Amino acid sequence: MLGKKLLLVVLCVCLLGILTAPAFAGDRDVGVQDLKGIPKKHRFLTTVVGGAALGAGIGAILPGGMHSVWKGVLIGGGGMGKLYLTKHRNAAGGWTDWANIASTGALGGGLGWTACGCGEGFFGGLLIGGGLEAVWAASKRPPRQ
């Protein structure tokens, strides 16, 4: 009886050692690929998400509950997206104009919602911000060929 229990314990320990061995293996050496950071094609999206997270954090500190958090998400994400697109004009490729309109619309919607504290302020700010950016994008002179 003791022999069977001992054999079962030894088998369990061996099986556990086989299954958990990769968890205790050493890390590989750091290479050039590890030090490159965020790929260029993801930097705009990372900036928008980071700005939204920053705005959500600030909104969580302020009184007003979840409404303040969502206002912060709109203002932070829209503001950082617009700031990034101002400095990197071709960051969104062929979607640059639409990304500008969406960022400015989100920023305007968040500011409008914060200013009046009502749904009409959100939609008004969204339409004003997005509409002004669309007019600006449409009025730009096309490049010469």
C-alpha cells in the first residue's frame, strides 16, 4: 500500500516538473527587435488610446461619476489624435482627412458635453468640431501635379 502511494507521489512530481519546466526556463537574450519600440503603423492608434486612458483617469478623479470618465475619454483621445495628426501629416495614410474629422469631432463632443452637461451639448460639439474640420479639409487646395 505504501509503495503504491509513494509511486503515485513520485509520478505526480515528475509530471508536474515536466509541465512547469518551461515556466522556469531562462529568458532569451535581448535583441535589436526588442528595442525598436512601437511599430510606426501603430503609433497613431497608440497615441489615441493613451490619450483616452489619460482622460479617463482624470475624469475618474473628478466628481460626476462615469459621465466624467467618458467626457475625459472623448477629450483625451480626440485631443491627442488631433495633436498627433498635426505633427505627423500622413500618419493615417489615405484616411488622414477622416482621422482628423473623427478626432476633432470627438474633442468637440467631449468639450460640448462638459460645457453644458447635456446630450445636446455632446451632439452640438460633435457636429461643430467634425463639421469645421470637414470644411477645412474640403477647402484645402489639392497638390499640384
